Amino acid sequence: MKKPIVIIGMGEMGDLFARGFLKCGHPVYPILRGSRPESVAQAIPEPELVLVAVGETELHPVLDSLPPTWRERLGLLQNELLPRDWQRHRIADPTVIVVWFDKKKGRPFVPVLPTPVAGPRAGLIVEALDAIEVSCHAIPDEDLLYELVRKNLYILTINIAGLRTGGTVSELWERHRELAEKTAQEILDIQEWLTQTRLPRERLLAGMLEGFAGDPNHICTGRTAPVRLRRAMDHARAAGIATPTLASIAEDLAAAAPAS
């Protein structure tokens, strides 16, 4: 019998990955909201993988409360993820999935680009995603930072610029290219500060456009877009980075908000 897999968070992503693992013969044990991971860890001290499938705002509380025996078996898939997010918890080498498919409740997943996976259990993730026909591939650890920042650049640019424009990613690029480019450059300024790394900007911008081409009809904004803008502005203020485009979008958003 194959070793069990624990999934923390059974939303759309957790459910999708659970199906992949089950198809590969792994028993899956979900940890639902309100469950105690310590109790599950007593029964399953050495799972094959502990996949943290919660949203980005819940990630740090989950990692804070993680049982010690699970810390070396982690899989992470959040948006806006960077190495600093796991390093602050003294987690050395998680398996990281840079998700490039969209999954909404009641709808089939929509692929944008093949999903890169890095880390010690990348092969397991690739096998599970292959089983449910999600395009993916393992990458070397040294490629992970580029892939994380590329996804961050894509999601933050379309969400934040889209607060002003609405529409799809193809419309954003075709009709509002200057806004998209200015937004992307300010996002890259913030990403360089967060990573403390000089990033390959031209390559990242080209990689973002690959995402635009992968699903031209992808809607730019969702319910989390205003939160992403506030988080980016908070980082910019902490770093002392000027972000006039982001600030202008934030001002428009505040002006459009209904009076309390």
C-alpha cells in the first residue's frame, strides 16, 4: 500500500489534488477547518507529503502550527509565494508547485501554462497531476525563483491593473498596454525587494506575456484583487519604493467605494 498524503485545506485546489493522489493509489487524509493537525500527526507521523492547500492569507498561521514531524514533507502551492515565506518558519526544502491552472467551484479547471514543480517530491506531484490530465513538469531547484516571480508578476499585474480596466488579459494588453507595463515594473520593484535579488526583468515580462497568450480570455480581476493591491502597497511602503501607478489605482478604488 502506498504511503498516505495529508492535505491541509480542502477547497478547489485541495479537492483537485486529492483526486490526483487517489488515482495514483495514495490514501488521502484531509485536515478541515477546525481540525487539529497534531491529532492527525499522531496517527500519521510520516506521510508521503503534507500538501498545504490553503489560501495565501492562511499560509503563515498553518506553518506556525505545523507538527514537527511534518515539516520536512511539505508541499506548497499558494499565489504570491516566495522563498522568504517558508524560510521564516525555518523550513528548508519544501516541494513547491507554481500553479498555472484556474479552478473555480462547479467548473472544470482551465489550463494557462504547464505547471512547474520543484523540490524533493516533485515527481509525486507530476504523477498526480498527470493522472488528472493537468499539464506539469519538474524543474531544477535553481529555476524555482524565476517561476515563482513570473507567476507573481502575472497575477499581481492583471489583478491590480484590472481593477481599473476590467476585462480580460488580452484586452488589458491590447487596449491598456501602458498601464499594464507600468504596473508590471512597479511589481518587479517590489519583488526585487522581497527576494533581495536582481531579477531578469525582460525575461520575466516575456514570461508574463506567455501567460497572457496561454489563456487570452482569462478575467483580470477577482474578489482578492483589492487585497493584493493593499498587500503590494504595504510592501512598497515598508521598502520605501515609489509606486505611482499602484497608488493611483488605489486612490481610484477608494473614491469609488460607497460611503459608510
